[in-house]
Amino acid sequence: MIPNSTCQCVEPAADAMQGGDVEYSLNLIPLGGYVAFPDDDPNSTYDPKDPNLLKNRGIGQRALVISAGVMANIVFALTVLLAQVRGQGMEGSISVPPSVQ
């Protein structure tokens, strides 16, 4: 499959580079990411019947590509959660003021 561009986070871009036909960028606000495919670009220079385009792949392969993005977001969220728990810790119990006991 041929990606048109890939982005980590949302605008504005902190850094971008061109690698062949793909534009890679890392943006300032860490809220998700995306991969753009030339299927959606009306100015794309690819032949509409190119077998490497996402729309010309089987439904299983398209579902796998879409699911991979969702799974990457879930793994990232769990990683952040575990890092916070590890950093803050969960030792001890909830402290109860002496007047309540």
C-alpha cells in the first residue's frame, strides 16, 4: 500500500521531511496521528487501478490497515497509563484522617 503522508500528532508541524513519495511530520500537539493515502487525494498521480492503492486491496487487508491504527492508539494509551502508574506509584493505602477513625 502506498501512503501519501504520515503524521504524529496534530498541527502545527514541529518537523517534516520528504522520503520518496511520502511526507513524514512530527507535530507539536500530541493528540493522535494519521496516515493519508493517495486514494483520497484528487491530485494524486497514481493510476486509479494501481494494485498498491488501499481502495484496490481486499476487504481483509483494508480492515487490517484501519485496525492497525486503532491498535497503535490503544497501545500508546496503555503505555502512557502504565508509565504514570509506575512513576506515581500505588504504594500504601488511602490515608484516613485520625478524626474519622
